[in-house]
Amino acid sequence: MDAPAPFDPPERLLCGPGPTNVDPAALEAMRRPMLGHLDPALHEMLLELCALLRSAYRAEDAEVVLPLQATGTSGMETGIASLVEPGETVIVGVNGYFGRRIAEIARRHDADVVEVTADWGEHVPNACLLNALHEHRDARLLAVVHAETSTGVEHPLAELGAEMRDADTLLMADCVTSLGGVELEFDAWGIDYAYSCTQKCLGAPPGMSPIAFSAQAAERARSRSTPLGFNFDLDLLTAYWTERPATYHVTVPILHIYALHEVLRGLAEEGLENRWARQAEAGARLQERVGEMGLELLAEPEHQLAPLTAVRVPEGVDGKAVQAELLARGIEVGGGLGPQAPAMWRLGLMGPNANVETADRLADAFAEVLAAVGPRAAERPLAAATD
Amino acid sequence: MDAPAPFDPPERLLCGPGPTNVDPAALEAMRRPMLGHLDPALHEMLLELCALLRSAYRAEDAEVVLPLQATGTSGMETGIASLVEPGETVIVGVNGYFGRRIAEIARRHDADVVEVTADWGEHVPNACLLNALHEHRDARLLAVVHAETSTGVEHPLAELGAEMRDADTLLMADCVTSLGGVELEFDAWGIDYAYSCTQKCLGAPPGMSPIAFSAQAAERARSRSTPLGFNFDLDLLTAYWTERPATYHVTVPILHIYALHEVLRGLAEEGLENRWARQAEAGARLQERVGEMGLELLAEPEHQLAPLTAVRVPEGVDGKAVQAELLARGIEVGGGLGPQAPAMWRLGLMGPNANVETADRLADAFAEVLAAVGPRAAERPLAAATD
């Protein structure tokens, strides 16, 4: 075919559920000289990157911490594929799109799946999960979504980890929207396997999935009797990422690694708790502004995430038209994910966008567009919004 | 941990087996405004990217052509996982590291593997593969490495495809070092599944794996009775990449997609056959220069690849010391891959490095370092080099 014109994407302020705008320092890092994947100079840096990731996860005692060479869902599938053998039981907390996805992937891997559900916007009570565990003491894995990207709900993970401390069942947590964005304590909370992404609170481009295995989880992955896939095999990954001299596994995404190293460096400079505080402040401002517009949040207030705010679309308002008009003005926000989702907008403030100025810019534009596109929410009875 | 210094990689001329230096236009493209993975403006471009990829593979009749969201080995594993069910027979041509890897991955996926082997540096004769096919008429898949990155040997794939035209067995080809580098005709040669990477002859950074399924292979992937993994499921991939409106699957590596679009655009501008000619000219020059140094090539001359030249390390020369000294001078070349490899250097001229000037620069440096580090090859009897 004839060569098309160069791609000319419009400028966007990315305030949806991720990806967020990339940290300018990460973009700069991607212009540094390219090294080969077997270059000793790269191998030294990979160790540093893994150590930084360990800090970000608060996973100093974890057996393995490294980033996988594909986006977040590869971390989800690697956890299931590594820790569960066919016919074993997996308990999954499902209160949104990504809990459902965990259950689906577990079924694809021939697990016996027990779903513990809650409505979109609610959290799955730990008591219900623990009841399921009581009924299925042989369960290999109990999986929850720490930060449900489809609803903005945070799971009370510290409490769950404490309750499961003496169980043989491993605890897996989806931290795609929590790593670097809200408090997360891999060691202290007793998490066995966590996975995340790079394009949300970390502020790098999408392309990798940081994961962490506890000693117990790594032992389990290494003692399984059925073979693992090659690309995300724990032993092959560690032979390259953390054992020295490094053994070739796959050609890792070098420039993306530069970007990830740079944003983790920035996180260490800022301080993890300062970052959490900045995310909390930005989220609180946005949620306050949305409340002032007379709109209702989807999440239970006591489980509302800071980086992601889901807002119910009031009756009579065309949510998709609001999204499209915001996009036309250069601002991306998300809608509901999948056919089960209630009508909503998802507003994200992550990484470089996690600040009060961006919260205000987003809220201002949102109010303007809402006034232009739909009936004004403030004029409508609040009850209608909960239908 | 405390924040380390920014990563400061040294400049390298990447003349190993890949990654190659990134096309400057691709680096520039990665600085364009980031879009979300659900942005309609991105979705339009993805269709264009897939069409460009179709041209590069000469796969206008293929059912599916798209890039996977991880590096080349994900394309290898996706082929096996999609096309082969447990207990089915897979015939694999093994004459180097990557043929072995195909066989290993097929075993991990519970295939019954028949290896047809040749020594490193030789090609696997099609007659031997066809004999194996005659003995295993029920084989689901016959896999060969079109361009064996560990030896620089090209497989006579056109001839194999023609011979298999009436067989039910699917033909899979590893095109990691051939796509955009040497003649490759997906449709005309009757290939059913091909995979490649982005960091070699295409000149983009590592991070994706372009794949192509024939109608027969896609039908096979879609009618399998055992479930597939989620990340590389053909239906989920096509629902996002090629069906419109696009359905969310995973967050694709956006900036890498910009880079891939740009290098494919450059390939279309240059013309595929012109690119092959440029690669051939650069490879021929390097091979001539290496011959003038009295060194022996690993590959049979009639099956020598243009983009990759493997050179036997003469007896008495420390191959690793030569590599290290070249690296100290800013030039990366490869060594033998894995414990089975004979002592060799692997010299690559790919993508932006595929030109006579770079061939000469590499040959000059190589000759200098060889003279400085080891006994001069020209002073040694040639016979010694074949031990």
C-alpha cells in the first residue's frame, strides 16, 4: 500500500481511568541511547529498577519483584497461571469489571471458581470472602481487586490480609490503580501476589506490568506439576531480571524500561507517602467539586479511591455525549466499562495529573460541558440519579 | 530506598542480532501526544497500522494481521497456544536456538513434538521435514524458523510452502529476523501463521510482535475445544484491533504503536523490495569484508541471511574478549546463544543500520579489535577455524 501521512494525534489531557499523560521525565529518558537486552550496562540498571519497585510496593521481604514485558492484564494472568493448577479452587471478589476478568481468566485456566459478589460501587465485605474461605479451605488462591478501576472502589486489603495470615490459601491483589497512588503494603498486609501497570499512578506509558511474589507464592509457582507458559515463567524471568550473570529469556522493551526506571526514581525522590498524599489531595478536591455540581459518586464514600472517581450519569443526561464533547475540547474521561456497568463517567487524576490544578481544570470543563450538553444536574432531584 | 541517579546509558552502534538502533523517525513519533487506548482517533490509526503490516508480510489474503502487545517470543507462544491442543503432534525444524525454543514451548503446551534437526549453520532440508510429515500425517502444525537468529541461516520457505499446499497440517514460520529484511511472501508461499518482532529489520524499539493468521489457521484457533489464555486470545485481539467499534481487551503499548506505525510508513515509502535490496547489499558487503579477513561464516553460503552474519571464532581467539573490546569502543555484536552454540560472533545490519557505510564501519572496527585482541586470523591456517 502507499505510505499514509505520519500519525498526528491531537493533544489530550488524559483524565480517564488510564493511561494518564506520561511524566515528561519519562519521555526524556526514552530518548537516551538504546542498549541491547544483553548489555551488562543494562543489566546493572535492571537490578536498580527492581529495587525501586520493591520500595514502591513496600515489598522488601518479597521473593521476587520485577516488571513483566506486557501490560497489566499479563500480570493478572501470570498470577493465575503460576499459582493455580487445573481443578484447584479460586475464590474471587467480584464488584466490577476487573473482578469479573479475574474470574474469567481463572476459568480459562481450568480453576474451580467461587465468586463472592457485591454491586458495582460497593466493596466485597471481607466477612463474605472469609466465609467463602471457610467453606473452601482447600482454595489455592483468594483474589481481590485492591483498586477496582471500573468503579473507583478500594478494597480493605490490610484487614483481609491480617485475617488470612494463618491460611494456606494465597492472597492475590489487583493493584493496577493503586501502586504509587494509595497506601499499599505488600509485606505488612501479607499479600502473596500483586500486579500492577505502568500507565496509571506511576505516570509511565503502558507496556509493562510490575509484579511481586511472596516467598510462599514463589515456592508454589516453582513446585507446580503442570508446565507453565514460556513468556511469563517465573524462573525464566528471574534468571534474566535478577540473577547475575543474566540469562537471556526474551528481548525486553528497553525504552519502556528506561521510562519505568525514571518514574520510579521520581517516586523515590518525592517519597512514597508524599505521593499518596498528593494523590489524596487531588482526588478529594475533584470529589468535592463533583459533589458541588449535585452529582452522585458511584463508590461508597468510605471506600472511595483517590486516583479514580466514578460519577453516576444523572437520568436524562446522555453520558456518552458529555464524554464526546469533553474529548472534542481535548479532555479524555472514561465511561462505564462493559455491558454490566451502570451509566457513569470515570475521572482519573494519576501520576503527573494528580494535583489540585488539574482537578480544578477537569471539574471546570466538566461543569461547562454538562451545562451545554445535558439538563443541568443541579436542577434535577437527586433521587433520580440513583435509579 | 533513596533515589538513584538518572540512568545514563552509553552510546552504542547496535550491530548484534537485535535490537538494532531505533529509526530516528520512530523516536520522534514516540514524542507525539499520548492518546488513550479507547480513543477513536487511535482506533482509526490502528486499522492503518494493520494494513501496513499486511503489506510488509505480503499477506493481503490473511485472515488476521496485527501486532501483539509483547516481544517476539509472545508471537511464538501465541501460535503454539492457538493452533495446537494437548496431545496433538507438532513437527519442528531445529537447526539453532530458536527452533529449539519452538520445540520447548510446544512441549510446555503438551504437544507431541517431532524434531527434525540439522547442525547449527545448516538448514533443515525440506525433504526431511516432508518425510516427517509423511510419517505423521495427523500433525497439526509444522514449524520452521525462516531466519534463524542464532546462526544466520535462511530456510527455503517458499519451496516448503509449495510442497505443503495440499496438506491439512498448518505451516508456522518464525520471521523474527526476516520481516522487512528478506523476501517473505505470506500468501504466495502458503504460510498459515507467522510472527516477528519490531526491533530488528523494522527498526522500531522492542515491545511488540507482529503476527499473521491465514484463514485456515484462524478457523483452527477459533474452533479449538480447550480454552486459550486471555492476553493473546485471537478473538479478543481482533475485537480490539480490527473490529469497529473496538472492544476493550488490554491497554496496548500506545507509544510503541506510534513507533511501529512510523517505521511501517517508512517501509512503505521506501518500498518493500527496495528495502530487501538495501538489506542484501549491506549484508553482502559485510560478508565480503569478513571473508577478506580470512574468517569463516557459520551458515551454508546458499542459505546465508543478509541481515545477520554469524562468524566462526577462529581457534586461539577469545571471542568474548573481542565482543567486550568492541563494546568498549561503542559497538555491540552478539556471541553464540546458549550452551549448544559453536563459538561465534553474530553481526547484524538491520533497519537503519542496513547500509554499506555501517557494514564498513563495523568491519573496520572488527578487524582492528581482532588484530589487537587475538592472533590474526589471516596468519592461521583456515582449516583450524572449522574445528
